Amino acid sequence: MKRNFIPCIFGSALLAMGLTAAAQAPPEQITNPYYSQDEYQVTHSMFDKIQADLNYATTNAYPNNLGDNARFDVARNELQQLEQSWDRGQYDSRQLDLTTSAIQMVLNDNRLVLHDREALTADLTRLGEFRAEYY
């Protein structure tokens, strides 16, 4: 009787640990059939980095320039739509083009401090690598 009891406890512990890990992971990671766990995490890290760079650049933007704020808003919106398409497994090259163009417009037309300009330029490079990999 003891022999059956120990594997039962061990199996229950493994099941509980597995359920706990599954409960802690975001639902997209559990149910997303399109990407591996690594692809999902790396890509969302890229999206998060670009979003953070846009937000940081917004805080450093020169005041009283309404066009700058509008371009930041467009870039953030396009990036969000690209991320949502990615999560659904839709490789929409048009959305990637819109996102890239919106960030390029921020670079071309906004007055940015050097650090923000460099960060957003690096983000465009990341998006180009993303395109080469998935689009």
C-alpha cells in the first residue's frame, strides 16, 4: 500500500506544479498555436521596447508642438495593431509597413533629443529584422 501512495503523492505534486505554472502564464502563451514560447517572448519584448521608446521620446518631446504628439499617437496605435495581428497569427505586411512608416515619420518630422532618435532608429532596425524573419 505504501508503494502506491508515494507515486500518487509525487504525481499529484507534479500536477499541482504544472497547473500553478499554467495559471501564472498569460493565456496567449498557453493557447497560441502559432509561435514557440521563445518566439512569443522575444517578439513581445521587441514590441514592449518600441512602445517604451515611443513613450520615453514623448516625455522628452519639445512642448507646444501639436504635430509631434499626433505622430507619436499614430506610431503607438500602429504598433499596437501590429502586435494584435501578431497575436492572432496574422502576418499582415501592410500593417508592418504602416508601423514602420509611422515611426519613420516621428524620426523625420519630430524634434527629438539624440538618445530618443538613436533608440527609435534601432527600433526600426529591429522591425526590419522582424520583417525578414516573419514577413
